[in-house]
Amino acid sequence: MIQVESADQFLKQVSGSVAEGERIRLCIQCGSCSGVCPFGLWMEFPPQAIIASLRAGELKPLLDTDSIWLCVSCYACTNVCPAKIPLTPGLLSSVKAEKLMKSSVPTELQDALVNARKYGNTVGESPRKRADWTADFTVEVPILAKTKKPVDVLWYVGDYPSYHARVQQVTRATAKIFKALGVSFGILGPEEQSDGDVFHLAGERGLFELLASKNAKTFEKYEFKEIVTTDPHAYNTFKHEYPKLGYHFPVRHYAQFLHAHLNRLRSLMKNKLEARVAYHDPCGLGRANDNHIYQEPREIIEAIPGAELVEMGHNRTTSICCGGGGGGMWLDGFAWEKAGTRTSEWRILEAVAAGAQILAVACPYETPRFDDAVKSTNHAKDIVVKDIAELVADALQG
Amino acid sequence: MAQDVWVNIETLRGEVTEISYTMLAAGKAIAKGLGGSLRAVLLGGNVKGLAGKLGAADSVTVVDHPALADFNPDAHLLALTDLAKKGAPRAFLFGQTASGTDLACGLAAKFGFPVASPCRTFKVEGGEILFEAVTCGGKIIADGKLPGPTGVAIVMPGGYKPEEAMVGGSPKVDEASPESDLGAARTRFRAYIEPDTSDVDISKIPILISVGRGIGQKENIDAAKELAAALGGEVSSSRPIVDQGWLPTSRLVGKSGKSVKPKLYLALGISGSPEHMEGLPSWETLVAINTDQKAPIYDVATFGAAVDVLELIPKLTEKVKAAKG
Amino acid sequence: MNIAVPIKFVPDLVEEMEIDSSTGKLDRTFMRLVPNELDEHALEQALILKERHGGTVAVITLDTGDVDEALFTAVAKGADRAIKIAGEGYAEGVTSHACADLLAEALKDGSFDLILAGTQAVDDLDGSVGALLAAKLGIPYVGYATKVVEAGGKVVATKEYPGGLLAEIEVSTPAVIGIQAAEKPPRYVVTSLVMDAMKKAKIDEAEGAAAGLEGAAEITGMRPPEAGKGAEMIDGDANAVAEKLVGILKEKGVL
């Protein structure tokens, strides 16, 4: 990747950057992308305008603005484009990459990138503390470097699930479920590096490749049948991006894994929930890379005794992003200043309107983001945010 | 001379700075242990009158020269070098400040005097000068010996109460003239730039809600402001927040910012590095919230809780508002 | 202007600081060494000056073992030259004096108009490298600067005093300026540009004398701060803590 000098050079670079990238030339300027984009209204150059500008030979105005950082890589545009242009992974991440080349990036995202480079995690904590969540815990969590035994499942935990206090609760719930199912599993702990999905979508392809090569080398040290991820972002990189670098590992998101064990889970889940639950489709399981994994998480929720599934207005392919992707997790201050709105808040209002008492999620960025939105929209008495893993773990007997 | 202690007195715009008194208190203790005398070295322009404030010292050497009126590193270094050439003490104390460090290292290197920094406290045992230095962001204390015949110590605040040295007295005052041509100094003071006084003066606010790196993103500062408003206080911060431009310099507590003595200091996501703690000479209640259980601030805080700052702030704001009714 | 930026590698405070009981010094087994934060600011200020006035920027460091990446990163940001000095004892930790001596040896040919160094480093126990370096080179030093501008053949450094007061100090070059903060926070450089630098750029290597202990006071031991009284810790989750704090604030007459 090089710093481009002209609009034409940029178009060529985008065409070559991802599969089907050359479809960018088929854009009919319908504007569906800009319309469906949750932040389209505040971008100086939403996707349609980026393409129009490039076709007009105008590169500089595009790169002089910083509104590209409003893009949260939610794939809404990619999903709706009639010309099937890979807008999110191809065009938008390329614009972000050019900004990064010019060292033009909001500070908070810069810190996350620097932390990932230095410590292998975006939170800036010592890698030696990555498995601290396993201490003082009723479930024994094998760390593969210590046990060195073959396992069925290499459980890829992730940055936020390892270090963030709220998300650690989800991680422990997941461990409880694995124990109840008798899954043979292990984690990497301190050897685990960030999955890098954020970086590859936020324009830091080099950082992504660096972390991927470290992870792949570590995976190769151990014997396992598949990788199961807590995070849809990790699911995406291992399934769709790692193979492009020559790293092939079978992978499932934990929702797919639990779904495969649903009959067994059904017999183990005895505690009643008695609540209306709305499920938020994460971009990573849904629109991203045409994964379209919508049914399995819903069936898991419906299997919980007493749970009543309700649907929000936007669901499945039209699900509204929590705002955490593509670097968005670190750009809330930036987005707030530009747009004065939070997608996570829209989502909570939708969930409340649908009559939900619980908003069920399946991605580690979502729990803290929606928790905040529940508070900022003053709906703490109406709705609570729970990861599917937490709901299942709570339903398990004992 | 052999067992004497000298203190480089710092002045800023006609006032003796607080670190000077800390050094006098330290110097007095060292001189006593050595059985020597304490000399205050006062460089400046029209500063003779300040000698009366230095009663803690046994003697004061004044070098009064227009070129020394405002701190001018090279000129001050020339004048000090001239003094030291005539006979240097057993220990020479400098402040760990914008006016002290420039001189300490320059002088030490010129004469080959060993340097110890940043020293918080001293002891004299068996004729040796022992010191305690705070390093690695406050996480480690290094103990050492200041060797002779002349050792330079760069002193940080906190080990001695400056008030102890704010005594009257009639030290012996002698004047010295610089031998070097101070006009040949390679640095020149041009002008002061006054701080922006349009914002609130946090040193006058009794309740401070202070944010550090642990606040994460700029947007989270709004929540801290809400908490401050609920408590009837103001927001302040440590250095990284100001360097990012998230809060103005007027809100900085610490070495280059304000020195505060609040009734309540709520330190949110602040580790308590020496540079920050320099801005907190005293407080009534200091509550530290930091998930790093080893953060140095816990050594001095009144209360602490290792919970996530971003989780605590909204809950605390809610409960404070409820309590106020 | 030709600017040199010395980089000091210091312990990363993100990791736990542990004392090796057999030596009484810092346990370096798990210690991560990173460029001193204020030296990163010095580099940023140097690059800003280069962008404004032209000239060159060289970074120079003692080889403490794992320095190449930081040097290539500096080149990727815009530095023209990277120099590492290899010698005995550097990896075990070097005093500010030894550092300044070795740098002075490498920089004494006077090809630099300006040297920008961080005004202090987290592990300094014997003064700051910049100030000592200036003395050893026989050139002036101004520390605690937050801005450096060129002014008719000289430079003007803005020195920071407490309370937000600043002072402009004019300095004749060559000189060393101690940087407290650059005009802007250190810039980001993408990994791909650093990788490019690793392929295309070359790090100049020099030999340095063994690192000595002259000039520093003798350190007899290291320890964690006294447990002392310490804070009264409040247990529980955020909610419980908030509840207890309200009680404490009422007791203290704040509420």
C-alpha cells in the first residue's frame, strides 16, 4: 500500500485491494449507501460522494476532511449496494488507510493502534495480565502454554473479553457453559494477540498482518480441532482474512458452537428467565462478509425457559450497528462532536419500543456500549443488557 | 567549607519559591548531621531584600546582577560556576524544577560532581549523606549515598514541610560579584507569557474531580463534569489530559500546573506519579479510583477503590443527586 | 537546521516493577524497554521544525537490545538518519551520565545545530541526559520547553513554569533543549510505512565505550514505596463503592 497522489491512482488501488474491488467502476450513484449509513448525514463524503469525487478526479478534498472516521464499518452500505461494490472493506478502509498514512487520525484511535502494536491488545494493558480473569474463578480454564495438551476447542477470548471488567463477566459465563457441556477447551492467555479486525477495517492493514502472523504462529504450536471465538470480529478475521495470508484454521463463533449443542443445553437449562428478549444482530455475524448468521442465536434464546423473543424494527440484515466497529469503539468523542447522536442509543430506544426487558447481544463491544446507552437514555428501569452467554449461564442449573 | 551545605534559592518574579524552603529544611537537616553550616545561594536582580526570608540558613550569599533578574540558564550557570570555583560545599541542593535542573546538571558536569535525583529525603549516618529517591513514576524508591567531596542533589517536594524553613532570622549576608561576563551568556530571557486567567482558578476550589489517563476518551470527561457540578466542585486533571487538549492548562494539577490544597480530591484514573502529586501539597480527603492496585496514589490516598472509573462516575453522580434531593 | 534527537530506553511502567532480591536492583527479566515518552515528544518537535524550516533530523540511541523497531519508526515518521551505539553493559541499564558521555562522544563533531531531548526520563537517578550532554559538549541548555521556534539564526524555547506561566528564552545554537511537551502530541505512523523503513532504511552503527557509573551517586538498593498507612480500600462493585462514597462524603461534610 502506498500513499496515493491522484484520484485515478486511488481508484486503481481500491480496485486491487479486495476481491471484486473493481466493481467500484459500476457505481450508478444511486445513493442507497449514503442513505442507509447511520452516519451518512454527517459525513462530508459518504460512500456515494467518495466515488463521485474520485471519478471527477478530486482526491484532495476527500483526504482533507476527517469525517471518514464516522464510519463504523457496519457493512450497511455494502449490504445494500445494487452494484455489489465491496464498499466497507475496499473503499472506506482505503480512505482510512490514506488518512493514517498522513498521520491524520483522532488521538483515541491512535492510542488503541499504538497499544495494539506494543502490547498486542487495544486497551494498553500488560500482555502478562491477559489471563488474570481466570484467577479466583470456580471454573478451571486451561492455558495451553502450561497444559500443552490437545483440546477440541481453542477458545479465542479477545482483548475486551480478557481485560474489560464488564465483558469479563461474559467471558466467565462462557467458561461456565463450556464446563457444563464438558467441552475440552483451552485458551492462549498471555500469548494471545488482538484479532486485528478493527485495524484491517480502520486502514491499518500492516498492523493487522503483523498480529495475524503472531497469532498464526502461536495457533500452530497447539493441537486443537477448531477455534471458537467470543467475538464476531475475531470470527470474521479468522474465517475470511487469515486464509488470504495463508493461515487456515476452522473457526466458529460461540453462538454457532452453542447452537450445535442446543439439545444438550436445553436439558441443562432449568432456571426460568421470564422476560421478553430482543436480540441485537451484530454486524460481524450478520452483514459482514455475507455471514448472515441470524437463526442460531435466536434459537438459543428461545431455548431458554421462559424467554420470549421479540423483534426490533431493524433486525437481521437491517440491524443498526452499536457503533463499535472499524475503530468506532474509540471514536465516540469524535462522533459525538460531529453528529451529536449515538447509534447505540437509537438501538436501546428501539428495544424498549419493541417491549423488550432484556437486550441480548453476542459481541464484546456491545455490552459496554449498550450499558452506557441504557443510562444515557434513562431506561435503566426498563431494560438490561445481557450477552447470550450470560443468559444461558444463568439458566444452567447450579 | 568541607562539611557545608549550599542551597540554590529559586525566585520567580520577586518571590522565593516553595521548593527553596523545602531545600532549606532538607539542607538544615544534612548540615546538622555533618556538623557544618547551611548557606543559601541567592542569584537575581535586586534580590538583596529577600535575604531576610532565608532565616533558616546560617548564611546567605547574594549575587545581584541585572542579567540574573529573570531566570536565564546560561547566565545563572556562569555565576554559580564562579562561586563554586572559589570553594564548593559538601552538598549542593537544587530544585527539581524549570529553574533548578538546568543548573544542577550543568554545574555538576563542569566540576565532575556526582549527581543524585530526584531526592525526597536525606539522612546523615556515620558521616555519609544518604538519600531516598523516587523513581519509575513513583513505583520504586531508590536508596543511595551522595559521595563527596561535593555532591549535587536535585530535590523534589514532599519530603520536608516548607513551612519549617519559613522562619525569620538574621543569617550572615555576603555579596559576591560574578567574575565571568554575564553578557556573554548564550541564553537570554526575552519575556514572560502570562497564563490564561479567563478560566476558573482551581487552587481556590475546595472540591476537585480530577481525571487522568483512566478516563479513556475525551467524551467521558462530560460525565466527570456532571459529577463535579452535582458536588458543587470543578473538574481538574493530570498532565496527559491537558497535553491531548481535552482540558485547558488552567485545569492542570501538578508540576507545571496549579498547586492545590482541596477539601475533597477525587482522583479518577490517576496513577499518582510524582509530577502530579507535586501539585497536591495537602488535602483533607483524597479518594483514588484506579483499577491498578499498585498505583502509587494508593500509598497516600485516604480512600481507594479499584473499580472502573467509567462505571463509577454515573452511579456516584446519581447517588449524589439523590442525596442532595 | 540539523537536529539530533537522543532516545533513551526506559522501563515501561505498564509492566509491574519488580526488585531482584539478589542484586537489590530492578528485575529486568520481564522488563519491557520503551523509548522515553518525552524523547518521543522531542522527536515530534524536531520533525515539526524540519517541516517548517527544512534541514535534517537524526535519532541516536544506545543499543540496549531491542531498539531497531523504534529507530525505524522514527525514520518512517520523517527522521533522515538513525544511529545506534553498541557497547558493553548497555542492556543492564545505563546512568544518565554514562548515556550523556557516550552521546557526547558520538555528537562531538558538531554537525548538529540543535539537540532536542526529553527534559527528563522516568528512570533518571542522576540528573537528565539532555542537561548533562549540553555540559559535556560545552553548549547551552534550556529545559522544560514546550515549544521551540527558529528566530534569526537562534532559537527561542518556551520554558514552562508552575501555574501555567511561560517564559521565552532565546538560545544561541548549537544548543540542547530539554522538551517537556511538543507543540502537538507525537504523530502516528502506519505499520506499513515502518515495514518499508525496515526494508529500505539503514541504521548507522557505532561502537561505544563500556558504560560506567561515574558521575552518578551510589545506589545501595531499591524497594517499593512503604506500605505505610495507605488508602482505606473500599470493596465491592461500582454500585457498592458509590454507595459507600456518598456515606463518606456526608461524614466529611462535603454532602
